Amino acid sequence: MSTNEIAALQQQLMETTARLRELQASMPGVAVKNYTFETTEGSVTLRDLFAGHEKLLVIHNMGQACRYCTLWGDGLNPFVPHLESTLSLVMLSKDPPHLQRQFANSRGWRFRMASHQGGEYQSQQVSVDGMDNMPGAVVYEIRDDQICRMASTFFGPGDLYCSQWHFLGLAGIGLDEWTPQYNYWQRPKKMEDGGENLLQG
């Protein structure tokens, strides 16, 4: 493939991404219930998480037992103040609130955190195609006093939401050649990310 072919493909990707944004903005929305979550400060509802905004961006994280979800969290963390200037933002996982906060603090994350505890919210809003704890993001919006699920996406190696994969690709490193690792990380009893390629030590 020539340099010109690569440039043309990059332009095509930009145009396709622009079209994707248009389609996401045009989604009509689906009404959802006012779910309840747990935080270190007590119970909150989905409506509470809007915190005065009309739009709420929820990051679905598999929890501290997933190195990939941790990578996404690390990458999104610097954008928190920028995103919160125009909408509400929260990270949800099934981990208990104290563990969420402990892990977030260890990573320097600034996300507001809440736990769905692997219950009804997870089964109805996070599960897909046989995977009961799918990482990704969803935008909820209040319309006519009703909470509506708008555009959503899933996270995975090579997606649009983690730049790490694109820089690795630029260096010729494939998706199956690299797995995020943390030398100081305490391995949980159960790995949510499959547990492949764990470094020892």
C-alpha cells in the first residue's frame, strides 16, 4: 500500500466518523426506568446522576478486574473537566463503592463513581450478545421529564475511544500483540478480561 492510499483511507475514516456522529445525534431515544445505584455516600438514582444537566454520559466499566477497562479509564480521565463543562459524567461498574473509590484513587481518576452491583441495570443496559458485562458508553437525556437512552457504543481493542491502539497500529503493532499490564496491580481472584497474557510479579 502506498502513502497516497494510506492518506485516502485516513480521509475516508474521517468522513465515516463524521457521518457516524450525525447518525448518533439523530437517535430518537428509548425511555428507561429510573435505576438505583450505590455510592460511597449512599444510594442514588439515574436521575440524580444528571446533577442538573439535561444529558448524562455513562461510562460502562467492567471494574478493577479488567486491565482493558482500566486502560480506557486512564485515557478518558484527562477529558473529565472538558466533558463536565457541558454534560454530566459518571463511571458505573459492578464493583462495590468502596472498591471503586479505592481503585479510582490509585489511578488518579476524577470520575464520579457509582455501582450497579451487577443487578437489573447491568442486565438491561450493559449486557449484549451473551456478554453480561460489556464495557462502553451510553448517553441518557431527559426529555419531557422522561429519562431516555440515546446513542451508545461498546469499547474494545481498536475502537474510536482509546487512542493507544491507533498509536500502536502506527508502529506496526497488532491488536493481538499487546495487552495492558500494571506491575503494581494486585491481581483479583477472578479476571473479568479473560486473564490472558498476565505478567508475573
